[in-house]
Amino acid sequence: MSACGNYLNLVALALFSYQATGSGLGVGLLAALRLAAGALAGFAAAALVKRFDRRRLMIGADLAQVAAMTVLAVTTHASDIVLLGCAVAVMGAGNSLFTVALRSAVPDMVGSTARVRANGLLVTAKSVAMVVGFAGAGPLIGLGGFAAAFAFNAATFVVSAVALVLIRFRGHDDTATVDKEMSAGGYALAGIAPVVLLMLVLRGIDALASSSHNIALPVFASTVQPDGAAAFMSYFWVAWAVGVLCAHRVVTKWGGLSGADRLQRTFGLATCLMAVSFTLAFTGLPALAMACVVLVAGLADGITEIAYVSRLQEAPDHLRTRLFGLSATIETSGFAVGMAVAGGLLEVLPAVAVVGLLHGLALCAATAFLLFTTTRRRTG
């Protein structure tokens, strides 16, 4: 529910930021502030979980965002830049903390054996929330203005907080699967296995690459369909969302991706497929062919997230939150750097070249990761 409000709020905040600042630079600076707050919150997540349990941290993050959205809802006519900046920072930090706590809490909520299925359901719910949130933003803002959009988002966080109060956690699962590297103490960087560190790096590179198609899509849509760029973008994202929705079904058909090796291999292969598919989508294919390619990209995107999150959840409880906090920081930083790089490259290169270049980097990194894990498995 809160994810739906967040996606709706991405549209509302972007438009409101432009109205309040009167410039694209202002919108960009506020977006950068949100990303920076999210990255810093990722660093702080592990320490906060030691002080508060995960459920309390998630409820606190929800309530902080309720306060931020409520303040914005009642002050939309004032367009106070300082208040807007504070709200944006709270939203960035709150969303990051909630995500870290949720991902690391899944084994405690459903048990280690059911975590892959739970992650698949979360990915499915996230894609549905994105479609509903993006689709509902325009009509809601048109009918009730920004105040209605911010109030609706605040209400979704209230629903989320109430749901968390009612959920019963199982407590720490001491029987969680721990691979040989972990049980033998073969850790690098304060207890994190080398292969998991490589997954974090690859995830950051993938986030950098993903920023390219997000930044390039409006430019590409305006070139391909000047009179219907918005419709083209909607068509693109709906096809992507359908692919993500299929991810959980595909993973279930594969038997749930049990085992660390299988999760790692699936993560690398799906990252390769996603990179190739997104690049092909910008080559000027016919509409139906493009939709099919984007659907495959969405499918790979969903499978990548399920495999990645499930693999990190195999870490012992005392490392899990640290891993997801580090992951949030790396992903947010990668996306922020990618936005800056892609934006600069689009000034001198066509959209397909920018997307191909950055996703090509992700493809090379994923291939290197697969070679490393394959060699490591064969040599024992």
C-alpha cells in the first residue's frame, strides 16, 4: 500500500518541486537530496536495528513519512522550499530504512524456507503498486491538487504502520541456511563473503545502468513519437510491469531457486538478459516487438531482484541488516551517479548509444561475475 503511495508521490513531488522552484535545476537538486538522504540512511540502518527491532524501525519510518506528507499537504499553497527540502529528505531516508528493515526481516516474518516465495510476492506487489501509483497520479492531482496526492500518500503510510503493528514476527531463525563460506568463517570485509561482496558491486553497476533507460526514455519517446511521447512511455512501462509480474510465476516454476549457487547464477544470468533487453528496446523496433523486448527486460528485472534479495537473506541475522544497509547505499549511489553520467552523455550521444554503453558495462560486469562464480565452484 505504501509503495503505491510512493510511486504516486514520485510524480506529485516532481511536479510540485518544479512549481515551487520554477526550474529544472531545482527539481534536480531536490531529487539529489532525496537520493543522498537514502544513501546516508542505508549507512545508518545497521546501527538503528541494533537499537530498535526491525518492526519498530519500519513503523517509525512510516510514521516519519506520514508527518512529512501531512506537513506538505497542509502547506501546498505556501510552497516553502525549506519545508519541501526537509520533507524530501525524510521521504528518502524513511523509504531507505523501511526497505532495509523489510528485506532483512523477511526470514523472521515467514521463515527461511519460504523467503524466496515471499520475495517473489513482494516484487509482484511492488510492480502492481507502481502501475497503480503512476496511473493514479494524474487523475488524483487533477481532481484534488497536490494536497490530495500528499494526503493520500500519508494515508498509505498509516495503513502500512497499522499492518506492521498487527503482524507477528517469528523471531530470529537460527536454522537459516548458511553456506560453507559463512559457516567456516570465510568472510571478507567484516564477515561478508567475497561472492556476496561481488553481488553488491554488480548490483551497484546495474543501478547505474538502469538510470540510463530512465533518463533516456523521455528523449527517445519524444524522438520516436513526438505527438504522443507520454502514451509511448506509458506503453513502455506497462510492458515492463507485466514482465515483472511474471517473475514470481517463473521463479515458482523453476522450483523456488533454492541454494546459494543457484541464486548467484540466476542473479548473474538475469542481469545479462536485462542489460541486453533494455538496449534492444531503444533500437527503434516496431511497437509490438519493443513491447515484447521490454516485457523480457521486466521479467529479468524481477527475477534479478528475487535472486539477489534471497541470496543476501542467507546471511546470519547479525550480518543481514548490515548487508541490506550497504546494498541500499550502493544502489542509491549507483543510480545517482548514473543519472548524472547518462544526463551528460545524452547531450552528445543518441539515447540508444547511452543506454547501450551503460547497460554494456552491466553486461560485462555480470559476465565477469558469472565467470568468477563458475571458476570458484569448479575449484571447490
